Amino acid sequence: MQIVGYVRVSTGEQTLSIEEQINIIKDFCNNKGWELKEIFVDKDVSGDTPLLERPSFSKLYNQLKDVGGIVVVYALDRLIRLSVNEVFNTLRLLFEKNIMVYSIREAYLFDLATQNPIMYHFLLSVLSFVSSMELQLIRERTRTVMRREDVREKIKDSMRKRGFKLYTDIADNVKETVVKLYMMGLPLRRISEITGLSLYMIRKILVKHGVIKLKENECPRCFHTMELEPYSTPLKKIWRCHYCGYMKEEVSTG
């Protein structure tokens, strides 16, 4: 039985990149002792596109339909995110060809598939529906962040008009001076007095240059503490700064 990986990303989607998904799949298969034959990638393909209409998945299907196999994905929503009825029909098509699905994030599904196909289809359908709902929430949050970005740009323009300096407005030689003064042992407040920059900007420059490190779960954009989102899972933790909207994902392959 062949074991292959499948990766999908769509344009503008806030998810793991192609490289990140590939690395997770490779690490997972190595840990399991599975021989990964090939990884198929669909780039700029929406989750609403039927499986067999996706270029790479169509090749995957044609390769496995006569011999069977296991398709390993990072998460179920990389494979299917349609209506529950469409999910069931698609999985039935794969199951009839002895093609199983192993989602790393929902890893327990594969074991159920080998024991109880009916329960396997049921759980995958439910989880696909949940993934679809999660997508809607992500889109709403994305629109909120975009609106916040528009407001932030207006605030930046207003700050410039009032004489405030932004990071992008500061000359490189000034940034280098800040780093040198800090390396000489001067405190941040003294550096601020010498350069005329705010303490916030001094710290931002030092972080950008890798001179000082952020604290655990500290937002790299505004330095406020990020909070764990309630829909996080043990395999995928999502941290969010409620002050500026910055988000960070931590994915476990264990």
C-alpha cells in the first residue's frame, strides 16, 4: 500500500505554508516509520474546489485508485471543506478505491477507519463541517484585522503629521547608533534621551536587530502579551494579540 502526502494552500489564506505542511508530513511519516513515496501539492486552490478537479489531487487519485493507499495531510481542511453531503460522497469514492485518509491534526481518525468505516465517514463529515465553520470565523477575523489595518494606517498618517517618528521613517544609521549605544551598556532611557526616540521605538529597533529577545508569548508587533485562542487544540495552538490583531500558530507533530 502506497503512502503519499497531500498539501493545499489557497491565495490569501492564513494557514501554514506549503513548505511548513510538507515538513510536518515528512516528520510525521519518519516518526511513524512510514515510507513516504511522494507529496502532491495544489497551490492557489480553494478548499471549495472538488477533489478530482484539483490538478495535483487528480494525479494522486489516478495513481492510487488501482492499488489503494494512504493519503497523509496536515489537517482535514487541507483535503475537504465542503458541505457534509459532498464530504461523505467524496470519502465514499476514496474508500471504495481503498484510499484511506490520515490527518495529522485529527490523527485518531485513521485507526477508526480500519475498525469501523461507518464511524470513520461520520466523524470525518462532522469534522469537515466544523472546519468549514472555522474557516468562516477566520474570514471574519481577517476582515476585522484588515479594517484595523486601515485604521492603523490612518493613525500612522496622523502621527506623522504631529511629528511622531515611525520605525520605517528612521534612518538606518540612527538604528545602528541605537544598537551600538545599547551594546556599550547604556540603559534604554539614556539612549532615548540621546537619540530623541521613544522607549517603545528603542525597544522595537533592538528586537528587529536581534539584540534583545521577546518574552514568551510577547507580541513582536506591539510588545503586548498574546493570549491563547479558545479554539486551539493540543496539536495546534493559536496565539493572538488582542491589542493589534497579530496571530501566531504553534503546531505539534507528536
